[in-house]
Amino acid sequence: MKPNTIQTKKQDIEENAKNKVLDFFASLADETRLKILLSIAKKPKNVNEIYDFVGRDKITLSAISHQLNHLKNLNIVTYVKHGKEKSYELSGNFCWCILRDAFKQFDSNLKIRCKKCERKNKRGKN
């Protein structure tokens, strides 16, 4: 491979990473998506439980499903299927401490479970 080709590939990778970071923070900046993430911060929930948390009078069930699909496509949330029902949870691929720490900065003691840190701590204890 020529040096220019290597440099171009490196720039493409950096551009792709930058876009993913922007998508991640844009998702957190949307009030509905943030409420969805907060609703599943402690434990997985199905779409109706998320709908109740966000507020049935504020948004439609269809809109909740649409936002969940968007978050799933960004790998921010994952789900486990139980028969026909899906249980959504925060992705274990992200460190959710950043969200917890942001709330803590503004005097909220919100409990947010970070699977990534939990796994890291388990490995450190073994």
C-alpha cells in the first residue's frame, strides 16, 4: 500500500469515529431519547414500561418505538426477546459513567448501571 492510501484510510477511520461520537452525544441531547435511556438506566424494561416512564401524555407509543429503533441502530441500547416482547437495556459497549457523572455534576444522585465498568472491576478482582 502506498503511504497516501494508508493516510487516507486512517483519515476515514478517524472521520467514522468522529461521526459515531457525534451521533452518540446527539442522542443524549434529545430529551425523549435521554428519558428513554434514563428509564432503562437501572434495569431493562419493555416498551410499555418505557412509555409509562417517558409519559403517555407526552409522546405516542409509535414514537417511543421509533426512538428505540434509532438508539438500537446506534448500538446505544440492546434488547433481549422474551416471546413476542422485547426488554431494552443500555448497551454494555459504552461506559455509562459519563452520563451518571454529568447528572452528579448538577446535584443529582441518579443511579445508572454501567456494565462495562462492572466487567472491568470483576476482571480486576480476579
